[in-house]
Amino acid sequence: MTVVRTFLTTSLLSLVLAAGACKEPDPYAFETHVANIKDPAKRASGFTGLEELVKTVVTSEKKDERLAEFVEKVIPVLEEVWAEAPEQHEKILLMLRDVARPEAAKIWNNALSLDGSSEARKRSMLALEGIRKAKAVGSIDTVIEQLEKLLENPKNDDGAEEEGGRVRILMCETLGALRDKKAIKVLIKVLSQPRDKQPPSVHRAAATALGEIGQPGDNNEVVDALLTVTFRVPDLATSKNVGVRAKQALVAIGDPAIPRIIDMLRGKHEEVQKLAAEASGEQAGLNQLVIAQTAASILGAMGSPKAVDALLEIYPKNDCVAAAPEPKKEKKEGEEEEDGGETIAFAQLRAVVANALGLIGDPKATDALCQCSLTSKNPGDMFEILGALGRVGGTKAVDCLTVAIKTGVYSDDAVEKPFLLEPRWESARFAILAAGPDDLPKIEEAMAAAAADATVKKELDAWKGGLEVAKKCKADKECFLTTLRDSSADWFAREKAAYEVAKLAEGDPKMAAEIAKAYKVRDADARVTMAWLPAKMLRDKKCPECAAALQAVLDAEKLTTDAKYQAAVLLARDTIAKLGHEDAAAAPAAAKK
């Protein structure tokens, strides 16, 4: 009996051992694939298995736990085999990009090297995508070093042709994402490259990166580089060209940039003035009026009251005559042709400055705006002045707008007959937006007088929703908030609600986010309001939630946005630049955690 029991025990043990010996390696264990990768004969299948496992891990519920395991067990092995497995480099870089862990910096640094070959270019681009996604600050020195090399030898990045420069663009975008001040010097160098050595797309990326870093340093180098690149680098007239990107970067930098922009506004920025004097070719026609308009537009987008006095200094208000050009007389032989260009240029400057003052919204500008609100009959600047009064708000601005409701008119040689009285119904809109509860009766009285004209009456009817919500809610924030949130409500009622929420909850990021979420309102002008108000009511505070809400709509409507929404899109991007980041100085430290 003992012999039988011993035989059975031995047999069972043998079966267990045999079963263990036949057990397949666990495909969900990193160790399985790491063992194969270490064996040159099994390396290819090891990488294939690991690649499939990573795809599963990055979408799993235990993603963080598994990725920490990946860092511990896999990354050291990938570093070990990198040099001896060039055929696997693409797979390695794709996996590391998807994993997005900063501990992979050493491998990415090894991959960042351009020799003119398509393979090196592809490796570098994959590495940069991974570095940016992982916020791998351990790679910043290498990215800077390689960008410096490309500036010296741009042919390794397809030279200066517009379709080239892709690696340099990714390097700038990566440095912007890392947000480390040490990248400022090389990014300024990128902006300083001549047009014949570098495509404008690279200048655009460098400008955006400087805005993301958001630190002008101890001097004006960053600000000056952003101000001058607009005039040095001719670019396409698009909503994302070099000038627009530079403006958004300056908006992101904020108040530290204001003194040099005011110098430019006043014609005292030496380098910009030199560029104007030397302008030719595509930049011909650059003069102080153009420079001042550019500076005013930037200051308006920044929205700082610190710029108001300087803007009022250059605001043309001595005569405020109609800026529409007189009909040209037939030129006689030997007679110089009359030039109405200067009058038009000053009207254009007045329009840009008025818009800037409105975006800033400081009551200090009310008198100057009101002075020119009716004397200029040109829609180009009159509309902007009336709109600015609506944004500035206050009883004095509303009083000025009520006069325009009754008497506003465009010059009959500037617009077609149906639009001669447009200032009356547009002034009513701006007055309602600007009004407090006590202002409503006089606005309604002015509207009743203007409604004697049938065309005006029909247009005024569009503002009923705004009047109704204003009378209903008075100074009740929650009441206005209900209308703001209601996507099915009248669009003008929602716009008025946004104005009131901004006033009643000034400085509150949560309420600013509610307005940003309403950006998808159906009307193009109301979208401008929803894009503008969050930055206006917060001023120096950040609101990443506001920026995310605006960006979500821009992303969802990408390539399908109607041209009528362009002003709203541009203002939304300015607001995203202004509100989108927390303290930039803390970003690199946070990324290391």
C-alpha cells in the first residue's frame, strides 16, 4: 500500500511539473515581451507583442498602474537595445508617444538628430510628438540644441520652402508646451530668421511658443521680437498668419509687454521705425498710421486699462468729419490729383482705436467716443464707435447711444439707401447691452421715436428678447444665468444675460466659464460678446476652463466655420491666449512631478 501511495504522489508531482513546463508565457505581462526583446533571435516578435500590449494598456481602466509598470520594466530595456536595433526605432517611438511618460526622455534625446535622411527626419518628428505629449522637461536641452543646429543648417529640414520646416515647427511647438524660460533665446533667434532662410510657418510656431511660455524675461527682447516680426516677415493674409500669432503671444504675455507696444503706438519703437523706413516690395506702404493701427489692435486685445491714456492720445477727434472720400473730379492736364487717402487713413485709425477702447471697456474713454459718435457718418468708424460705447457701458454711454437711436445716419454716398438708418437700430442694441435697470425707460422712449420709420421699426423688433430679460431680471444674477444657459432662448436675450452676469459676478472664474460655454450661440455678433466677456470680467486672473470651453467649439467647427464668424474666432483665440494657462513659471516644475 505504501508503494502504491508513493507511486501516485510521484506521478501527480510529475504531471504538475509537466503542466508548468508547457504553460504559455502570459501575453499581458511586460516581462514576457521584455525577455523576447533581449534575445536578438526573438526580438522582432517581442516588439510586436509589446506593441499590441501597449495598445491595450493605454485604454485600460488600470492605465496609470500599468504605465508605472511600463516605466519600471520596459523603458530601461528599450534604452539598452536602442543602439543595436535600428530597425525597431519607429515602433519604439510610436509606443513611447502613446505611453507619454517623461521618463522616456533619454530615448527621445537619442532619436533627435537630423542628417538629411528621411529616416532621421521621421524619427525626430516622432520623438518631438512624444516629448510634447509627455511634457518631458528632460529633453528640453536636446530640443534647443537640435533647433540651433537646424537654424545653422536648415537644408536638413527641407530648407526654406513653405512645405518645409516641419521639424522646426514641431521643435517650437514642443518648447512652447514645455514652457521653460531657457527656450526663450532660441525662439527669439527663430523669429529673427530672414524670410528667404525660413518659411513663415516656422515664425508662426515660434511666436506661439513664446506666448505659451509667457515670460518676457528681464528685458524687452521677447516683446521686441514679436513686435518686429510682423513687419519683417511677409505672410499670407489669413487668420493665423505671423502678425496674428505675434499678437496672441503678446496678449498671453500681458501687462509686461504694454510699455513697448505704447512706444510703437507713439512712433518711438526704434526698430519698427527703421523697418518702416526701409519697407519695400510686399511691405511697401508701411507708415506710422499702419504701425499705430497695429499697436492699437494689440492693446485692445490685451484689454488692459493701462493702455487707455495712450490710445486716447492718438484717437483722431479734432474734427470727426465724415471720412467717406469725395467723388473724384476729372483731372486736368498738369493738375495734381486730389488725395482723400489721408482722411480715410485717419478714419481707419479712429475705427481701430475705438474698437480697442471698447474691448478695454474703461469709462475714461466715454467722452472721446461720444464726441465722434455722430459727426462721422462713415460706417467704417461710426459703427465701431457706437459698439465701443456699448462695451464701455455706464449711464453716460447709454445717454450718448439714445441720441444715436433717434438721429444716427450714415452718409448717403457710403451705403445703399436701406442701410442709411442702420446706426439707429444698432445703437439700440448696444444701448440695451450697456444699460442698467434705471436706463431702460429712456432707451425704450428713444426706440419708440425711431420706430416712426418702418424699416427701423422692423429691425428694432429683433431686440425685444433682450429688453424683456433685462426688465424681468433687473439685478438678479441667477435669473440672468438661467437665460444664459438656455440654448433655446432668444440669442439677444442670452447676449444681454451675458453682459449682466459679467457685471454682477466680476472677477468670478466660474461665471466667466458659464459665459464661455455660451459661445456657441447662433448669432455671430453674440459670439463676439461671449468670446470677449470672460477675459474682460477676469482681467488678470486665469481661467483654463473658459479657454477649454472656447477651444472645444473651435475644434468642433474646424474647417466648417462660416466666414461671418471670423471676428468671433479671432477674439476667442485672444481670450484663450489670455486665460488658458496658469502661472507659467510653475509649469516646468509641475511637469517634473
